[in-house]
Amino acid sequence: MTSLVDTIALALSTLRANPLRSLLTLVGIVIGAGTVVAMMSLTEGFRQRMQSDLTALGAGALHIQKYPAIGLPSTDWAKYRKRKKLTEEQGRALESNCPHVARVSLEKYTWPPEKVSTNERATRPNIFIAGGTPQYEPVNGYTVADGRFLSDVDLALGRHVAVIGADVADALFPGQSPVGRTVRIRATPFEVIERMGTVFGLASKDTLAVVPLPAFERAVGKGFDLEIGVQAVSPDKMEVAQDEVVAQLRRLRHLSRNDENDFEVFSNDSLTSMFNDIAKTTAAATFGVCALALLVGGIGIMNIMLVSVAERTREIGIRKALGARRRRILSQFVVEATALSLLGGLFGVLVGGGVAIGAREVYGVPAAVPLWAVALALGSSSGCGLLFGIYPAVRASRLDPVEAMRSE
């Protein structure tokens, strides 16, 4: 144990003796470790955000819309823009003609997000305004924190009432109940009838305001695409309900047997599967960049360790002449290379974590630094130093003490 401590102390003192050279050697390691932490933090953040958002769909629920739920760089958006819009008549037909469908929610959303304001305060322009029906609440899995949700009477009478999320309520009515107060969406006043609770303990839809669908169209216009939320009679009948919905929509939209669907259907499971595929691709690309950076960093470590062996040939000869064993010389240089790369890994973790947290705080990008990514970055960087430090260490341990002491 004492020998190991002495070896580590000697290795660290050698690194301190050449700080600039040591830091320059670490560039590749820092890039590799930083890339792992930054990319995995962003991926993990998006995964948590997606899981949070997916809880907005109630149990046994699915969603139908014109566009894909997740857009990729290769997505042919022109193809989707040519599709016919979903209609309210099609949504109502699903509820009456699909035996395993319990509820149908007709929904529209503003894009881009809007501001919600009072006479004294206003939110940031990051609030999604939704036009919906009373079925919106169970289909999307919301809970009532204070007040009531939309009713059929609200729709029939054209009432201007609104259900607002927690972030909207906190921004406009800090420390107060928003129920009964008035908010404005664009120039239209709405009476708040409910403050929504978070979904399953998460804050997935707190930046949302829901108003009756007719009032939505009067306030922000009719040009937004209709989306249809569907809830099965029970979660175990989800697949049957989805088959019924797809078949009914194809009939209503006059699609022939060989035509592909001109609408998108997604659920928690399908979206999770899609995002996991994207995450796997991102992870593979990240590991590729990391491996390349670590290879460059490893070559740099091997080079600097060979230089170190050449510079310290006389020192090695003296130590061996005084009785230092070959194993002790070997362990010294291996520990030195590993400590150098581990230091680079620590810098990389700080840089990568800083980039991810900075993106989250400044730009609102979802990011969460996972401990396994930190462990992976440190483990891969120290492993790289161990791997590339073996050859210089073996070379140092094999020096002949007499020849080494004669060198200058």
C-alpha cells in the first residue's frame, strides 16, 4: 500500500513539473470526455422531457394528427403539408362508430407559442394555447388543482373561459388562486375556471392554456390544424381501438387499399420507441466522436510518455542501480499515464457538463447530466491512459541500468 501511494505521489509530482506540456497533451482526452458528457446530458434531458410530455396522454390514449409527432432532418414536410386536414366530423364519427373507443377529444394548438397576460403582468411567449372539448381532460390525463374543467355548456354557450397550467398561474397570479380572474389571449379576455395540476407529479404541461374550441377559433383564428385525441375503453383494448380508429379514418378519408395513411397515429409506446431509436443513433455517433478523440489523446499520451522516458533515462538507471525493481518502474509510468488521462477526463466532464447546463439555463434546452455518463467519461479516459501508457512503461522498465546511467 505504501509503495502504491509513493508511486502515485511520484507520478503526480512529475506531472506538476511540466504543467503546460501535460495540459496540451490532454486536449484529445478533454474533447472525448466532454463530448460524451455533453451529448449524453442533452440526450438524457430530451428523454426526460419526452417522458414528461408523454404522460400528458391518459391511460390507453392515442393521438391522431396530420404531421409526424417527431420530425427528423430527412422528413419530407412538403409531403405532409399536402395532406387533407382532419375534421370535427371525422372525430365525432370515431366516437360513434368505434366500439372500443370511450372518448374523443377535438384539439387545436397555436404555433408558435403565445403570451398570456393580465392588466399587470404577462408571461413569456412560450405558452401553448389549446382549443379543446370537455373530453380533453381525461384523454390527456390532467388533474384539477383548483376549479373545474371545460363543460359542454361552455362550448354550447360560447363562453370565454380558460384552464391554465401552473407556470401560467404562477407568472400571472403569484401566490394567489387564479380561479375567477381574467386573462387575455391576444386581445380576447377569458375567465379562469381552473388551475391544472401537474401530471403524475411531473410538470409536463404547465406552459399551457386550454379554452373551448369555438372560443379558441374566435380568439386566434381557424387556420390551425385539428388534432384528435382518443381514449380506449381500457388500456388493454388499446391495440383494438387503434385498429378501429385507423380503419374508420381510412374509410372517412376515402383511402383505397393500396394508399398509405394520410394521417399519423401515435401513443406513449410508439413515441417512446421512436425516441429510443433516435437516442441509440445519437449515442452511436457520440461514441464514434469520443473514440476518435480518445485515440488522438491516447497517441498524445504515448508520445509524451516516450519523451518522458527519454528525458529520465539517467534517473531510471540510478533507481534501478539502487535496487528499484522492474515492476516498480513499470507501475510508475503506467500510473503517470493513467493519472494524466484521468485529469483530462475530469476537465472533460467539467467542460461537457458546463456546456449542457449552460444550454439549459441560457437557451432552455432540456439537459440533465447522468451519473453514468460521468462514470463512462472518466472510465474511458483513464482506460485510454492505461492502454497507451503500457508501451512507454514497459520500455522504461527494460532499460539496462548501466547503459541508462551512462546516458546524458
